[in-house]
Amino acid sequence: MEFLVAATHEEVSRAVARFGELLPAGLQAQDGHAVEIAMAEILTNIVEHGYGGAGGPSIRVLWHPGERQLDVEVWDQGRPIPADRLSAVRAEFDPADLAALPESGFGLELIRSAFDKVEYEQGPPYNRLLLSKKVS
Amino acid sequence: MEALEVSRDRGVAVVTPTMKRLDAAAAPAFKQAVVELVQAGERRLVLDLHKVGFLDSSGLGALVSILKAAGSQGAIAVCNAEGAVLSLFKLTRMDKVFPILASREEAVGRLAA
């Protein structure tokens, strides 16, 4: 299945809800939640950081929910994810340190933990994120 | 549409977000509305998430902002977080930051005590 998602938060919200409905039937509920959350993080990152919140060309998503594996490709034409962010370690914080609690920065960690395989090819002209999740 | 409903129970403000998805599309309006409530003096809040079926890190960031706005003298508890919403709290370890109670009654009881 191919989806073209307009680069706005509203359209991303609708698209992610649709992906949540199109998860492989055999995927455990918790894994499905993680994938749906990760799709929101991916597309929101593109809208906010790739396109700087100013709109941009539609984001292309190829969605293949197989019986044994979910395969996803996300194509965009925005500013690529910096290489050092892709390999960033898990965000640590002290739950008791109110002032220092992070209000953002979880996105890439959520993406990596939701999928078994995450590969990224950066443009120009296209950035391509390749994701797969085994259905157990 | 209003982003939230507010009621009071035993001196605690119970805030119910009304959207199904608390994500980047909805988080800014929700955050602003609750921060205004906090700035008006409501420092003990229960966030009842029973209408929210999906939360992403933008929505979670809004909750952290609200917690910071309430400050060290304030208190916030969450209730009725299920499914994908509860998953996000656990995946980000924010379940160590926000007390998450099963029901509104328990959440209000915790803050009213």
C-alpha cells in the first residue's frame, strides 16, 4: 500500500491512525502500540525538523503488513536526520529532578525500539527510512 | 472544540482531555489550556485520560510541561491510561515520573490525602 501524507500535523495524525488500523493481525498489541507511536514520531519529525514546520512536499509511505513481517518505507525531501542523532543513546533522566525532565527527544529512541530493523539513506533528493518488524 | 473538560473533586482539579489522539496536532492547544489553569492557581491536578486512545511524544511533552508549570509545590496524577497511552509512559520511563492510577477515584484520593 502506498500513502502520500501532506506535511502537516493534522494529516500526520490521520495517517498514523490509519496505520494503527492496518497493523498485521498477528502483531501483539504492545508491539502494535509501539509501531503506531513510532510512525507518529517519524512523520512528526519530518514535519517539524525535516521541513522546519513550514510545510513541504508530501511524505510517501509504503506500508506492507505481511503475515510474518511488517515492512515500511518512508520517503521525504526535507533536511536529513543528523547522523549523530541516529546513533544517540537512550535519554537518561532523574525522575525526581523536576526542572531537568525532558519534554522532547524521545522520538528516535521510540523508533529504534519499535522496529527490528531501522536503516536510513539520506538525500538529496530523497531521504529514505527502511523499517521492519517481525510478527511473532 | 474545547481541548479539555474540568471538574473539581475534594479540592483537586480533574482535567479530562477530550481528543481521541493527544499528538502533535492536538498537544499545543491542550498544553496551553492546562498551563493557564495552573497559572490561575490549580496546582493539584488529576489528568483523566479515558477519552485519549493514543499519545505520542509531543503529547507526553505537553504533560511534562504541565508538571513543571505546577512546580515542586504542585502535584499531578494520571488515571485511566490504557493501551497505546500506557505503552508510551512505559517506553519513555515517564511512568516513574507520573503516578498512574487505575481510576479517577484513586487518583483524586491520592492528591486529596
